[in-house]
Amino acid sequence: MNLNSSCLKHSFIVVLFASYLVLCGCQNLQSLSSSNDNSLKHPKDYPAVPYEMISTDSIFTYLEALTSIQPYSGWRNSASSGEAEALDYVQNQLDGFSNLKANGMELERQSFNVYAGVELWTTDIYLTLAGQEVEVPADGLRGSRYDPKIALSLDSDGKANDIERNPVEASGSILIVSTVEELDRLSSSDVKNMIMILDYALIDSVTNHDFVSNTQSLIRLIDNGLNGLILVTSYSNVDGESRGTMIGDGGVFQWFNHTQPIPILYVRLEDLKTAGIEKWQDFGKVESARMVWDADVLMPANAGNLIMHIPGVDPSKAVLLSAHIDSPNGPGAFDDGSGSAILLEIARILNESKVQPAVDLYIAWYGGHELGTYGSSYFISTHQDLMDKLLAMLVIDPVGMPLDGKEINISTSYTSYQSFGDDRSLWADFLSSDATTHGIVFEQEKFDGLIADNSNFDAFNVPEFNLSVLDNAEWVAKGSAYGHYASHWHDPYETVELAKSVDDVFADITRIALSAALETGREEIVFKVTPKVEHRAVVIASHTENPSIAPALLQDLGMALAWNGFDVDLIPYGQSVTEEDLKDTELVVLLPTLDYPGPNVETWNKVETELLTRYVEDGGLLLVTNSAYSLASGRRVEEVNEDATAINVLLKPMGIEFRTGNLGGDSYQITNDHALTANIHQLASMFENNRVPVKLANGLELVKGVMGLVDYGKQGGQILVISDIGFLKNIAQSVQNLELVKNIADYAANR
């Protein structure tokens, strides 16, 4: 990591202080020195230079508070009471910033639903040694985010949305398993009525290549009489050694189902010293164990956002800094307590320095991130006017610590327009060239697809990047899970103590983010690489309850539209489309009609269908998408979409009808040549068996059973039907889905 040198830092302090005095109304430093003695003020009487106010002690104070929320019961788990408590903490801190309040600071608290979440009410383990029962710190697992059945296997009563306290208790003699050989030779009779203590390294999906077979052996024992399972992690920073990465997310129990809902909890070996256990051999002292477990899966669950708005000198423009407040069932000092605390530090500095940003500054703390970037998605869908004002945005997600013998660098990871002909990030270029960040080297990393919350802004053409610390080469070569492992993200040991070992990185990232807050908009610089806006498109999510679907699945289409000069707006869930929404709109995109689990049924009302019919009759282009299954972010959920045919009330009069069920197959050949299928030989959906059968009474079938174009009305109106929204996402270089979205955008712009 390259750090600011002392001499460089002090050389810039003079420049910054002079610039700041100009902003405060002083013409220059010379005017101060030429003042008479009676009016001359000591420099300490002037506001401090903001960059010199950065304090890692302050950051770690915030971080300590965040990581202390509901310890060993989820640690501010996504979409939970812990997350809400973390938002309360941040809001209370902001409420105490009197200078910001006096200068017009506004706070907005949002509440929204996510597909599924869990509350961990009780996660207790008692070990008996020498006849004495000793309680040890333990935590529970979060279930699957996308499979309701697997999620409920980690619900203590097996019923969704039952939040009554009904703990399950299990006790028994101890069975210690620390090797594959010990696991493989166990039979059902060996484990009946026993409590197993298992080395998590055996089923660690990040570090153990045999985790699948080991997990299958373990689940067989769970379903055949095991009373309870205690997973044990231990700290290591050596590459290849397990330390429990992803265990709080559910680990292998996110993907592998067990039919017997026994208590499954985990402990850190380092937390067992009070019981006299410091190494694996010490488990031989344990005579028996008792486990008490109470967890409830909620479908849907509730999450929240907190947004701070600080008025700028120019209120017609804005910049956004953000982070996610929830942690992955661990202390979360890195992911993403670091980002959350750094944002609080920036707010503190702005309050104490009394500096007004050049443009409106928004700072957002997102909830529900670890379940599918829900918070940023909901923020976007409910702040569409702001999307047009934003010069740029960044998310801090997150700081990390490298493995022994390795280095990780500050990185601005972004989704570029390289597939359209321009791979630059003018936003990152600006910050790297700004005087306040000189001496801090940060890499610019281009990615395709979803990165973090920043990627959700791509569909609306907001220049973005994710400010984090990672080894990009390792990330690309070994995958996202290894990237988390190599940076101490999502593991039980990302504590404040560990964070303090990279305090210099915390300071550097704070400086970069503070520079973004204060320097952006001071000069007339355009950060977008796309052409000027000449067209308009509207995405209708009025009957699409999950807010993460639009930004995740329309990322490529939104970028293609921006490249063709489109401004893209969105109508959020629950807000009916109006005539004004459709005015001067050249493309309307209907997201799949779908909702969360529960009794609610989505229906399109007569006013909506009449408006959309009139839009097409007047010559508009309507793109209708669908999904046979429920969706969450960029994932298919194992729940049939019972609302898939609801849009027929609009489509049937136009000669289009969706049928119930889904059709197999995921890769399809082009049926007819057309501008919409130019340069395409084959399409593939990113989802398995997600195509809703569609029947066209007339029109052109472009891809058999997948895509058709129907003319309607006398003014040249058309309906483009795509039976699976997954075809709009570029998933691999071997298929031409990217060409499809390019064609759609080009066709919409030039009809």
C-alpha cells in the first residue's frame, strides 16, 4: 500500500488551506497578512482544513459501536432488528451534528421488504466439563437467500413468518470430528442422540476442494439421528487454511438441504478459553453439551436505508457516497462496517469544519445488501429525480486485510462501457488527479456484470465505482468467494482489532471519499462517456415487488440505451403509471409481474392497461418481459411466479398471450432475420427453465418461443415480447445477449 509521505502531505496542506479560505470568502492569503494588527486573526480562528481532520481513532470508535450490535446473534444481520439498530445508531450520531442541521441537513429513513431474512433470537451452547456446565459464545447461521425450502431448514420451528419465541433444545454426549476419515466412518447408529463438534474446515467451501462430498456425508448423519451440530472455526491468515469464511451466511447450508431441523451453531475456538479449551485436543475434556436455538425465517423480511442530504452551493447537481450497513452474520468490521464508519467520519468532519460542498451531497447507508443489494436498489427506485442530478456516485465496500505475505491495493472497481467502445472511468480519473488524493495510489479495475451496490446505478447511467481494497488478479483468477477470503470479508474474525492493523488504509480511503464529497462539482467536468440525451425510456416496476430486479437485470440494457442517447426512468413498485409518465417516451419496458411470498396477488387495473394500450396505439414501442419463477437481484428463486400471466389483461387484445408453466431449454437459435436479431446466432438465458410459454396470434416470431414482435394500431406501434427477462442479461461471450440489448436500444432510438 502506498501511503502519503509526510512532506507531500504538508505541501498540499498549504494549497488546500488557501483554497479553503477563498471558499470562505477570503480572497487570498496575502489579504490576511496585509491586514492591520487589530483585525489579524490567528490561523486557529479559521475553520480547519477538512483533510487534516481525518481521525482513525474516531473511525474506530464508530466501528466499535457498529460491531458491538447484537453480538453472537447475527451481528446486525441483513434485514433484521440488528440492522435496524445499526441504522438507529447512525441516525443518532447524525442528529448530534448541530452545524450540519443548522445548514439544512435532512435525514430520510426508508423501510422496504426483501425476499427472505432471518432473526436469530437464541444461539446458546453450554459445555459440561468436570461436571460443571459452562456457557460459551456461539452464533447461528443465516439460511438460503433464494430457496425457501432450504431457508426453512434453518428455522427452528420450520414455519415462515412465525416469530413467536419457541426455542429448540438439544443435548447429548460429545462426538468430536476433525478429519475426513473420522467423518466418513460414522454411521447413523454412531451419531444417534449425540452432539457433534465438527472442524468447519472440513466443509469450508472456500478452502476445501472436497466440501461437497464432506457435506453430503454430514447431512446424511444430520437426517439420521444427530441431535445437534457445533461448527468450530479457528483463526488463520495463511493462504489455503480455513478461518470460517462465509459461515455466518450459512456456509454450505445455503445450498444443501437437510430435512431434520436440528440446532446448527458455530463457535470460534478463540472464544472457548473461559471453558478451558484452547486447542482441538482440549475438546476431549468435554463430557456433554446442551444447545438452545431459536431462529425464525421471514418471507418477506423488512430492511431499511438511511439517507443524509447536505445542501451544496449548486443544488442543481449532486454527488452520492454510500455503504451498506448490514453485516454477514459476523462482527463485520470490514464488510461493511468500514464503509459505514468512514461515512460517519466524513459527516463528522463536514460538521466540525463547516465546509459546504460544491454540489448537493447525499450520503446513504443501505440495508439488505447481503441478501441481494436491496438497499441501493430501493434507493434508486425511490429517488429517480436524483438519478438525473447525480454527477457521480461511489460506494465504499469494503476495507480489507491481506493474507500473510500478500498485498492488496485500494481499487476503484467499475463497470465500463468497454463493450460499447469506451472503457474509461472519468470519475476515477478525476479523483486520482485531484490534489487532495496525491500520494494515494489506487488502481482502476474494469469489470463486466454486477460488482456491488455501485453496479445498480449502471442501468440509469450514473458514473460509479466501488472503492475497496482487494487483489484484483486473485479475485479474477479464483473467483468472488476467494476474494472475500483473501480480504477477511464475511468471516468471524473481521473485528475492530484486526481493522486497526490496516489503519493507514482506513485513512486513505476516507481521504479519497472526502475528496469526492468536497471537490466534485467545483469545476465543470462531465464524468459520463455516453452521448447527450436525446431520447427517453421508462421502466415500469409498478407490479414488481422486488426492487433489485430492475438494476440487476437491466444493467446491460440500461447501458445500451444510454449509449444510444436515452435517459432511463423507473416507476417503482406500488406506484401506478400515469399519462405524464408516458409522455415523449420512445420505449416502455414492463418488468415481470411478480411479488413476494404471501397472499398478495398482483393485478393490473383498467386505467393502467388503457394507458399502455393507448401508448402503443399512438406509435410507441412496448417491451414486455416475463419470468416463470420469482427473482431476487440477479438470481432465480425456487418459487413459481403465480403472477406470470397477470399481464394478459393488457396483451390478449393485442393478440399476445402468456401461458401457465415454463418451457425447458435455455439456449435458442434465431428464427427470423430482423434488425432486432442482427449479429445474433444464439441466445441463452441466465436462468434455468425460466421461459414462460407465449402464443402470438400474429406478428413476427424472432426466436421461437422466446421473442416476438407484434404490430398494433395504425400509428406504427409495436410490442416486443421476451418470455424470460434473463435473455436481457449478458452472461457469457459464447452467446450474443449483449448484441440483443444493443439491437433493442438501437431499434428504439431509430424506429
